[in-house]
Amino acid sequence: MEMQGRESLSKRFGRFFAALGAVFVITTAVVVTQRLSDDSLALLVGLSCGVAAMLPTLGLGYLIWQREVTRHQ
């Protein structure tokens, strides 16, 4: 019984749960944004943008830290 051309069951389950998770996140985001007041929504958007702006700096700091750890070993 050859399985050429067919993906494994774990890959298909993984893709299914990823799609299910994406639908859940999008649905939750739509429902939450419709129920929030304008001020609360502005606060949430500002907080999200602030965290997103901080991530590249954290990533760069982590890479530099790892380079120093490997240099000292």
C-alpha cells in the first residue's frame, strides 16, 4: 500500500487545527471589537501596536544575548 501523493494524517490534522484556530481567532476578534466602546477599542489598538513595535527590539536583544553566550562557552 503506497502512500505517494498523500500526506500523513498528522500533517492533515495539523492543518485542520490551524485553520480551526484561525477561524476562532477571527470570530473572537470580530465579536469583541463590536462589543467594545470606542475608547476601549482605541486602548486595545494602541496597546497592540506598542507590543508589535517592541518585538523587533526584543528579538535583536535575544540574538545578541545568544551570541554572547556562545562566545563565552
